[in-house]
Amino acid sequence: MRILLVEDDRDVAGFVVKGLREANHVVEHAANGRDGLFMAASEQFDAIILDRMLPGGVDGLRLLETLRAQENTVPVLFLSALGQVDDRVKGLKAGGDDYLTKPFAFAELLARVEALTRRGKADSPVTRLAVGDLEMDLLSRSVKRAGQKIDLQPREYRLLEYLMRHAGQVVTRTMLLEGVWDYHFDPQTNVIDVHVSRLRQKVDKPFPKPLLHTVRNAGYIMRADNEG
């Protein structure tokens, strides 16, 4: 695997490069944002490990936003001392695939990079989601259950999409606030309950079997049966 490390800290860079090469990966290193952007845009890499704070007039966020604007989809792992929630969110929204804060364990870094590259090779663009007889077309933004069209408001659509993408998993209120409402509401608000109730009226009530279930003291789960 060919990896680009964009890191200005000499000690951190030496440590990471040595470890990756010992794991039989080919590593190129850029010590500033400008060089990192040039290398990332002009050469082929399987993954990029990217620091947030970089010299050279181009920081990590700008570097990645430029790559994504060029439709470069190389998997990117942010490696940064900026570890607050807002910092991580900014990194992921800029196009990052994962975010690891310093200090870090090299074993975890290696595992995350290798997981990213496996995911990138295995994944193809998802255009359709399905849970039981409920179908969502992500291209036309249409929803059907048992062949019957279901009309949803934009927020209801986002809520359903999030639940369907996490089908079979318990989704907590916090996860929904972060994934659907972007922290815009206080965790104590009943906005989630209201929207889940509306969604159930459209997705479950007209049909014999419910797909959206409440998990007491935990959250919600979307599944095609009543087991568990």
C-alpha cells in the first residue's frame, strides 16, 4: 500500500514513517501543506495521513477541501492534536474519512489506515437502501413501502435515511442529534420524539408489520422483524 504522510512534526513523522515501512507499506512524506497538496494531487496514493495544523500556507482542512473539489476520493485519516468535538466534525465535514487525535498508539493508527483502504476497495456508491419491503432511492430521493409511494418532509427523509443506513443497530438520541440535526437542538428537546412519531405514521401505521422500534432507555432500531 502506498501512503502519503503530511506531517510537520519531525519526531511524529519519523515515528509514523518507520512504523508503516516496517509494516511493509511504501510511504512518502511531506513536511508542509503546500508540498502535501502537490504530491497528493499529482501522484497516486492508497491513503493519506494528514495533520490539521501545517506550515506552508495550506492547512490540513484546506488541503483536503482542495482535493475533494478535484474529485480526488483517496481515503484520508486526520492525525491531529486538535481533538475537540468541533475539530473532529470540521475534519469529517471537509471530506475526511477518519480522525485520530494525538497522542496515539501506532497500532491503532495502522489498523485505521488499513481499514480505510479495505473499505475504499470494497465500497461502491450506494444509491438504494432497503429494510424489508421499505425502499429508499437516494438518487431520486423517493421512498416506497410494498410498492406504495411515501411522501416525506425533508427532515423526515433525513431521519429515515439515517435509520436505514444503521439498520439492525440501536441508534441513540445523541446519534440522531449529531447525524440528523447537526447539534442544533438541546438533547432534552422532544423534537426527535415528534419526528419519529410522524415518521411512524407514514412508514409503519398503514402496513401490517412495524419496521421502526423503540428500544427502552436506549433509542431506536430499524429492522424487518420483531426479534431481539
